Amino acid sequence: MGQVLFATGVLSPNFKNPLTRTHITIEGFEKLPTDRPVIFAMNHTDRYNYWPFQWRLWRDHRMFTTTWVKGKYYNNPAIQAFMIKMNNLAVPSRGYLITADAVQLLGRPPAERAYRIVRQAVDAGSTDTRTLRERAAEEGVLADVVALLDTPRDLLGLNFDPQTHNYLERMSELFKQMMNRFVELNEEAFALGLHVLVFPEGTRSIRLQEGRTGLAQMALRMKATVVPIGCNGSDLAYPGNSPLSSGGTIVYRMGEPLSPEGALKPFAIEDDYTPFTLEAERAHAEKFRGMTDLVMDRINELLDERHQRQEGAEGKVKGANRFI
């Protein structure tokens, strides 16, 4: 209902306004499977480039989607309410959990060097807090790290007692529990007949960048069909932060579906696993990377030259500040 109200009350008037008329085309729609929900994999050129696509799916075919979005958008209560009403799913990430916990504890993000060494330890699956303290002292950020390691608290819904818990182990357990719930929510979306929309780059860029493996991990876990989408021209309609299109032409090209029994068969994983976890990434890294590269190649083929990947394209924003 939230998507319908937003489409009729905001998007339709905006797209049809004679002063800002926006022409939206979906090429290759006939390729979309009709017997199952799919995961759409789309390049991410601007803040709002999925809205015109969702609008055409709803207007012409009464189809609905749920979109993966970053957890930081749920920090603001008003934006959080909007995200929930729009059927979006917040993607857990280790970096976001570290930063959100620090903000809750310290009232601010951790110092950049503190974030970096804690993130490296969590990413590596380390449980060595002694070495972590030593590195923090060397980097001059001991106070932030000690607060994270030694303060009893509610760790974003998981009890943390430094007398009985190791911070690094507890953070890994929190991430695993959140990711298990994230898998359940994606499965619930499919059960409701919702398509899932994912931006495998993980960030916005006019030109296509290297894909992250999260999409592959989820698709292979769910045995889902992936449909590549090339979005062209949306950045010109949405050049800034305004959610209103300034007009123009947006063309979405739908590629051939990549099904578990077809193009994705070489990457099939029979073992049960939790996506995004260190265990899964270590055990199946080659298949995750291979499928991701295949999806990104297919997206690239659907893009105008100005959106296709190029050596030296925009870099990704790094550090704790990207989570707030």
C-alpha cells in the first residue's frame, strides 16, 4: 500500500508533469519469468534510479518489489518510517554494526583509526582482543577501543558482558543472527510474490563498478533466478538529492534471466550456509566471485557507453562515516 500511495501521489504527477516529463522505457520485459519472483540486479547511477523502474512495473503490470538498502537510512526516524512503508530491507554489514554500536555507546562514530583496526579484526574472524588493544595503543585510539571492548551494554539487541563475552566473538554472533533474519525476510518476500531489487555495486556511480558478492551469496542460497537490468539516463533525471525527477528519458534494459538450472548451474552450492558470514565466504569464495563477475558482465552489456565500466572510474567511499 505504501508503494501504491507514493506512486499515485508523488511519482505519477512528477513523471507526467509537462515541465518535467519523464519518459520511462523497459526494454526486454518479455524476458521476465512469469512463474516465479526473481532478483533484479541493477547498476546504481543515482539516489533514485530504482523509482522509475518500480513505477513502470506497478503501472503496467501491477508488480511490486522489495529493495536492499543500507542500514544507515534507518538512523533517521522519518526516513526509517518511509523505508519500511516502501517495503525496503536493510542489509546488515559488519561495518555498520561496529559503527552503530559505537554511536550508541560513545554518542559519535569511532575514531577512523579505531574503526579500521576493529573492522580488520572482525573481518578476519579474530578473537584476539589483546593484540587489538596493543594496535589501538600504537595508533593512539586506545580509549575508543577499550570502551568497545570493556563496557557492558545492549549490543544492538544482543547482551554483551565483558566478564563473560569476547567483543569480537559477540560482534560476529550479532552479525550472523542479523544475517539469518535477513535471509528469512528475503524468503518471505519471495513467498509473497515480491521481486527483490539489488544494487550489486554497493554504491552509486555513473559508470559501472566491480560488483560485491552479496547478491551471489543470497541468490545461490535461495536458488533464485537473477535478472540483470541496465539503467540508462536516470542520473540526468536525478542529478542531485531532490527526489523529484527533472525530466528526460530513462531506459531500462532487461537481460536474459540467469536461472539456477541454467547459467548459474556451475556456481550451485548444495551445502546450507549463511550468506555474508566468514565461513561462507571462505568456503565458497570462488563461486561467489565467479557468479558476481558474470552478473556484472551481463549488466555492462545492457548499458550505454557512458555508463559502462571503465578503468579508473569513481572509487568507493570508505571508513566509518559511510554508515551514518
